[in-house]
Amino acid sequence: MIATTRTESALGVWTVTHFTPHAADPLADVLERIWLFSGRTALPGERVFPDGSVQIVAQLDGDRDARYRPAGPGPCDPYPPLSISGLRTGTTAILAPERAVRVLGIQLVPTGAFRLLRTSLHALTERDLDLHDVIGRAAAELGERCAGARDDGACVRAAIAWVASRLERGSDPAAPVVRALRAIVEGGGADAIADLDALSDRSRSRFTAAFRDQVGVAPKRFARLVRFRNALELVQHSPASLGEIALRAGYYDQPHLNAEFRVHAGMTPQQFRRARHFPHSASIAEQIFQDEPAAAM
């Protein structure tokens, strides 16, 4: 089902048209969701946190000045019109254009990304690349389908159709890798990695190599990302104490939670909880400017 939400606040005015496959949909093993942002944010900066997914982003306005760019010391080139971001293990700061824009995102389950991209995900980890450099002509097909859509809903449907057409010719990831990834996600990243051996008919080293190739990182690292993503949501939305949240998210204690926040978010849980969040998102709105270093948190 495709739905649209509208936001009007001190952080800006925009709509998000989005699609999330239901559990019985074959796309649920591939897609987390597809979203289309249309509008403008009031603050220039956005801090994004790792969530264990791979994401394709299509910036639908052709003008270079209408594209997002990394936030860093000095001027930075904008992201390509069609880009792919591999798994992230740390926070990323980006700068929004100073005008209204339309941006489409295809958020992928890692093994779904492996099917869709037909390339090793390990080479994409911690990187943002031009989608054309990864999948060639198929990137242009996505851009053309979206550009030809009559409205935002049709654009999201065009992206869904593009994903489905790529999957028809894709290569399936190894079954043990799919089973292990599903077990890690369903267990909230808290299960012992040794327990995953029962899901594989391979040696530990061969299984780990296949998992890294088809997910982007080793199983233990991916489990940490899943556990952190769950903790991030609890810190943002739950009124529970940080000590309670640490235990619910699978950490030994609050110092363990604090340490993982430092690694993956570059801040403490309390700093994250007090920050200004964009509606329906873990991302933080920041006053970052292009000619200044990203603010230290």
C-alpha cells in the first residue's frame, strides 16, 4: 500500500509518499521501504544513523544546486543524481539544498540488495557511489521510469516495478546467509553468533566470507548494527530509563549501551534523546553550514 504523509513544522514543509511491503509480499525479503520526499527542510543539516540497510537514492531535480551533499570541511561535491550507499557503521552528516526538492529512496535488506545489484556488498560498505558505476544501464532505467511518472505515487510505483524487474534476473544469495540474516534481525542482534552455525552447512570461515560478501560486513558486526538500531528506536521513543533500555536491547548494562552509541552515533544516548529529530525518523536536524566542519556531537 502506498501512503502519503504531510509535515508542516519549524523544521520545514514536505510530503513523504512511501511504500512498505507487508510480511506476505515477496518483496518483503528485499525491500524495507521506498519513500519519496517532496519539499524543503528549514535547517541545512541532517545527521543520519546506521540502520543495517543498503539504500539507493534518486535525486529527481536535474539541477546540481538541487542535490544533497556531504557535510564536511570546505565545499563538497553533491551526491550523484543516482547513488548507492552501502552499509554504514557510523553516523553521516549531509547538507540539504536551499530549495524545495524531490528525492526518492529505495531502502533495501542487504541480501535483497545483493540480488538487486548482483555485486559484492562488501565493496560498497561505508561508501557512496554513483549507481551507474555499480549496475550500468539499469541505473538509467530507474531514472527514466521515475522521471516519466505523472505524480509522486506513480513515481513510487515505478520504483517498485523497477525493483521487481531486476529481481526477475537476479542471483539469489546463499540460503545459509539469508537464514542467518533473518535470525539476527528477528533476534534483535542479541543471539550469540555461535548459534548461527546451525543455520549453515559451511565451515565458519566460508560462511563468514559469504555473509560478508552478500551482506557487507561479518555476522558479528551486522548483529551489532541491528542491536544498535533497536536501541536507537527505544532511546528515541521509550520513556524507560537508559539502564532498562540497555537490557531490553540486549546490552550488558548502560555503560555498554553508552559505548555502542559512541561507536555508531558519535554521541551519548542522552544527547541523542535531547536532539531535534525529524518527524517519523531517527535523523537529527542540525545547523551545519557548507563552509564549516560538521558539528562535533
